[in-house]
Amino acid sequence: MDTLTTSNTAATADIYRPALHYAARNTWLNDPNGLIFHNGLYHLYYQNNPLGNVWGNMSWGHATSTDLLTWTEHAVAIACDENEDIFSGSIVHDRHNTSGFSAGSDGPLVAVYTSAFKPGSLHEGVQAQSLAYSLDGGYTWTKHGGNPVLNRGSAEFRDPKVLRYDGGAGSYWVMVAVEATDFQVVLYKSDDLKNWELLSTFGPANATGGVWECPDLFPLPVDGDPENLKWVLTVNLNPGGPNRGSAGQYFIGDFDGTTFIPDSTVTEGFQDPDRLGEYQWLDWGRDYYAAVSFSDAPDNRRLMIAWMNNWEYANHIPTTPWRSPMSLAREISLQTRDGNVCLVQQPAGDWTALADRDTYRLAETTINDGVQVLKSAEGTVQRIDVSFTPGSAEEFGLILRGDGVTGTRVGIRSSEGTLFVDRRKSGQTDFHDSFPSIDTAPLQAASGSYDLTIFVDRCSVEVFAQYGRVTMTELIFPAETSTSLSVYATGGAATITSLQVTQLS
Ligand code: FRU
């Protein structure tokens, strides 16, 4: 096993390397793949170009973590070859060796990935599903001789996520994948991971402004009640997100072992771009894509990681020698709020090692029209917990990674019911026309209060609003010297009921 420990400190030439997020040491990455907790480690595989820092040579890179915050990079797990690129997919622990790949007692890890067949190969132009297995806990992988195992002759059939279904209809493997340009999730079943039988299809529905990619399907208890399970189907789409480009939508419903039935969907007029605000989004920011969940996470937790980038400008972001970080891992739950079942997301890493850090606190403070720099709250890797009560201000919020004049605004316009991230003056923005943006999400006060938890990590801002009900994730590329944190209000006053800034670097 070849291990390259990723340095989590920013070298001067590498000021954007995150401290709390995974980024490859010196190569390109996109979608998280094959997320699994196995033998005490979180394994993160990912779409990787082992030879460069733009998309290409698609292979599965590999990193592991014990706390979901610090990662160790390993050798490439599954490499492309002259016949195929290794596109996105998932990994299951085949405990009972249904696949027959292991003679040992523990069963193999089986990766189910998309073979994107290259020109000149036997299946040229086709995307089909293939298997590889690992008998050493996920470090080295052998491709199955009978690949591909599921071929529909389609050029757009990809991103298999496999789960174990154990329910009223029996016990078997279920695969969700996409026919990307048909806006369809296709569901298959198998007893051995090699022979697959079509169960049903889902879609088109809700957002269809781009191809459907990287689906996931999982059950969750509502309010922690194991007797009240709902199923969540997530589908990433690109472009066509609520603030342009790549984004992830989800549906809450039921799965009977054959068909996913959403509680509600828009199936007529859903193509209308003005309806995007009606749909359910995993994240409203520009940089949360290809989100997918871990298999076998401890304590039945449902943990997700997304690629923190957007295909509109992904290959151009100004990081070097690496390109693209992953998001923080999030724990997904379903909670009843105001009588509705809602998807709620919380940062999931083990923060205990980062407790007792320098903390800046501010109690009940009125912000009058203008900007107030918070001296001694500056930083580049921070957790900010803030609660606002709106007053007469039209708009209020924070200015992060500022230089006293400009910065990234995370604001609220309570009369419009919106949260926004304005990165037009966030630092370097001119590497792509579509990067400088002001992006919005619907947000309502709860008991008169707006509560935000924000993670700032050198090149990113992740906002968890109203305790995870609404999230926004955005990349930013500020100057190294832009470290100030300010509060502001415009057109009147607003009140900060509490503010806490914890330094995490
Ligand atoms: C999503 C995606 C997947 C595909 C992979 C290729 O970002 O386009 O659909 O498997 O990236 O890298």
C-alpha cells in the first residue's frame, strides 16, 4: 500500500489548499465515488486524473480518514486503460460473497463503476456497468473478467449506486443509475452483483434543465423513529441548478423494493426554469455536485460528500497544483418541521480534536446601517455560528474573508425571504465569466430568528441555515491577506443575538 499523506497546511504558493476538506495532492478530482466505511476507515474514492489537474484519464483516486476531516491519499485504486475510462460508481461490502470473488471469510469489497468505452474498444461509444473487487480492504482492485455486467447499449447510462435492500419484497442488491439525457433513474436488482434485472424507472420529474447524473437511494427514519421510514432519492443534474450549472435535487417518498414513489413531484410544466425554486435541493450554492452517500457508515448514519465545484468553470478554478476540493461530509436526517417532513443536513466530521480552539464571542449587538469590522475575529479557517433578529434593515449579514472594503457577503433579505452568498467581490473571480455571482436560496425566520452556521476553509464557504434546513456551498478565491470578518446592515438596523467564531486551522 502506497501512502502519500496530504499536507493540510497552506504553502505560500498553495494558499487555497483547504485544511478541513479533502483535495488531491497535485491532481484533478471530480465526483466522490465508492464511499464506504470499512475496517474502521472512511474510504473516499473519486474521479481523478492521475496525470494532470484538468478533467481527463478518468480513474478512481483514493483517500482514507478516521474523522472525515483529515485525509490520507493513497495510490490510484482503479486506473483507466486503452479500452475504458473509469467513470463514477459505488462500492459495497459483499459480506456473504454473493459475487463469488472471495474465498476468504470476510467477503470482498465490490466496486460497481461505469465503463466509458473508448474509441477502438469492443464497446466503443457505450457506457455500461462493470465490476472490480478488492480482497485487501480497498487498496488494490482487480477488474472482473466478465465486464461489463450491465449493458443497455446506451451512450449515457452511468453512475451506479448499489445498496442492499432488505424489506417486504425480499433481500437483494439494488442498483440506481441514470439514463442521463432521458432524465431517468433506472432501478435494477441482483442476487450476485453480476446479473441484473430491471425493476422500474423514475423520471423525468422536477428539474430537468441538464443531464441527470449520480443518483442515490436510501431509507431514513423520520424524527429518528425506526417504525417510520421514508426513502430519499437524490439526483444530481448539470446544468440546470437553482443558481446555474451543477446542483443536486432530491425526492422524499417510498420504495417497496421495486418502485420509488415520491410523496410529491412536479410532472407537468416541470421544464419551466421559473419553477426551480419549488423543487428540493440538497444545496442551493454553486459548488455542491455529485453528492452521494457512504455505504455502511457506523450507527446507521447517512453521511454524504459532494464535489465542491461546478462544471460551468470547474477546469478553470485558480488552484495549483491540485484542482477541486470535496465538500465537508454531512449527516442527512429527516425531521418534521411545521408539519412537513424535511431533509436536514449537519456537518458530520469528528470535531473533538478541534474543540477548545480560540473563540471570539459577541452577545446582543445592534448593527446600524453600515459595516462593522469585528477586530480579533479574523481568520481563514473558521466556524461561525450566528443568530440574527431582523429589524428595519433591508439586508443584513456577514462579510467574510474581507479586506475592510470588499469580501464575500453572506446575507439575508428578510422581506424577500432569501439567504444569499455574493461572491462578486470575493477575490479572484475573473478566471471564468460565470464565476462572479450572487446566489440565493429561500429562507424563512424560525421564531423570528435566522440562525446560520458557516464553515470557511481557505477557498470555500459552506452555510448551514436554520440548523441545516437550507444549505449553500460556494468556492471563493480571496487574497491571502483578506482575513477580516465584519457584520453589516443596509437600509436600517438588525440585531445579532449571538455570534461565535471558532478558529479551526
Ligand atoms: C458527473 C460525471 C458523471 C460521470 C463522471 C465522469 O460529474 O459527469 O456522470 O460518471 O462525472 O468524470
